[in-house]
Amino acid sequence: MSQERGISRRQVLRVGAVVGSAVTLVAVSGQAASAAPEEVDPNQATSRGDLGRVSTASGGVGVIAAPNRANRTKVEAPERVPFAGFPEGITPRPGDLVTVTDNWDGLALAAVPVVHWLAGVPKQRSDGSFEVAGERIAASPLLKEKTSKRIRVCVLDTELPDAQVLAVRAA
């Protein structure tokens, strides 16, 4: 660099990068600060996660209402919410439980499955349904060939007498 020209292109680029990153940092910090609540309770979640019961379901969207089950947070009034996180070919039935959340990529609000796992050997019942670990399971092609082995079964929580199978794994 010559003293007559002032500063080199390299220095200009370096200063520009530093200024640009500082502006970005200030902008991001400002957005985070303005979005943050004034007082944050460390025991309280900052996003929504309400337990709900499917009232109706069609076309990937359901009307979600308050469940009969007691829960710390639950849907207060019925609302239309798109389903997310369900395996292909599985649609929640009226009576199945979901969590309504605002923390799902690509959706402002989503109804996602509430599940639990069972372990045991599936026993087919006379009506075509199954039983695993003492719990009734709706008829499912995922269980048809597994009646002689101990497996783990992921089922959708429900207020119905029989739960839907979402996944099966080896025990």
C-alpha cells in the first residue's frame, strides 16, 4: 500500500466485513430483545404446547378441542390446525390426542402426535384388533406379521378404546 493512496482494497474489504457483521449482530440482538418477554419464568415454556383431542379430521387438517384428560396446558377452545409429524398413511381419528404447538418448521401452528411405547408380543383378538402389554391396539398391517416376536410398538395416545400404531421396532 502506498501512503499516497490511503488504504488498500484488502483493508477496505476487512473493514467492510467487520462493519457488516457488527450491523447483523446488532440487528439480530435487537430482534431477539424485542421478541423476548420482559419477565421470563424459567419454569414456563416460551412456545405453545397444548394437549388437544381431535374432534374432526380431513385433508391433513383437524379441529382440535379440549381433551378429557387433565393436563397442565390444554386447548381451551376448538381450533382448526394442520397435522404434522404423522407417518405417511396415518390420520388421527376423532378422540386421538395431539399436541398443538407453534414450534414446528414451516407451520405457524401444528397438531403433532402424542405417543407412548409398549413392549410385548402382539396377540390378535377375534375382532381383528391386537393387544400388546395389556393395551388394545387397532388393527394394523404393521402388526400382522409380528405376532410371534417380542417388539416395541409406538402408539398414538387416545381417548378411544384402542390406540393406533405409528411405528414398530425390534425389542
